[in-house]
Amino acid sequence: MSHELTLIVAATRNMGIGAKGGLPWTGLKKEMAYFARVTKRLPPQGRLNIVISRSHPAPDSASAPDPEKEPVKVGSLEQALAYLRADGVAGRLGKVFVIGGAQIYDAALRAPEAKRVLLTKVLADFECDAFFPLRLSDEGEVAEGWRKAEKSELDAWAGEEVEGGEIEENGARYEFQMWEKA
């Protein structure tokens, strides 16, 4: 069974997502609260976290930790997807999120399971050295095979009424968007 991947990211107008290993902006508390609500709907004991790092080998099911107590560690997105497809895991999953960075986003966007991007569009320019690999325009047109969803679609998918329009916080303006594969 294949699960849809939802990429969740905050990015500038030119799709900048990071600077010097951190976020290029600070103090966006409403944005962080939105991220936490959307990605953490399940209680911690029901959540499965997978950490992808080149330093991790493929998971060995015989010696794997209890995934409800600690993260599953894998070496690639492909290994993570294989783990998600495994018997005993696939039937327990709800929403599956990809939470960066740039190389993981790039691999996820190439996967057929990638269906949606939850984008916090930061409407300011910050100096960045890491970028989201997909250019999503503000016009709502189809962009590289993706379409900007209506706010009502975002609300329905998120399971809450997401704050609409531009939000200003600590000198930065931003808005919540959802993009779906066209």
C-alpha cells in the first residue's frame, strides 16, 4: 500500500528555506503553532517518526527499535518509503509528512507518492543558502505540474479553519497555502 506524501515547508518568495543551517527568520510563533497542530494531530504514542540521514544504514527489522518509543532511522527516502510499505506499518498510518531539508524535499518531489505541499509563503526577502526545489508562484496557476488549492480545501485537509490572508509577525508577513499535484 502506498501512502501520499505531504511536504510541509516555510519558504520565501524565491523559495529560500534556510541560511547557515537554520531558519532565515525568527519569532514566527503562529507559523510554528500551525506546523505543530497540522503535523502532530496524533498523540505522541501513536506517532511514527522516521529520521533520514546518510549515516544510517537500512533498518534491520530484527533489531529495529520500537517505533512508538523512538524514531526509525534510515539512510534514504527510498528506505523510508519501503519501511512505510512494510506489513504491520502501512495499515497504521495516517498522514505522512516530509519535513526537509532541501535534498530530502528534492527526493520526495520525484517520488510518485508526493501529492501535496503545505507552504508557508514568507512574503519577504531573506538571505538564504538552501532552497525548496520547486518554484510555486503566487498566482494560483499550475506551476510545474502543481496547482494552488483554495483555502477551503486547505481547511478541509488540515481539519481546522486555517488563518487566511496575510499574517504579520515580528516584521515578517506570510500566508498559508496548499499546493496539490495537478
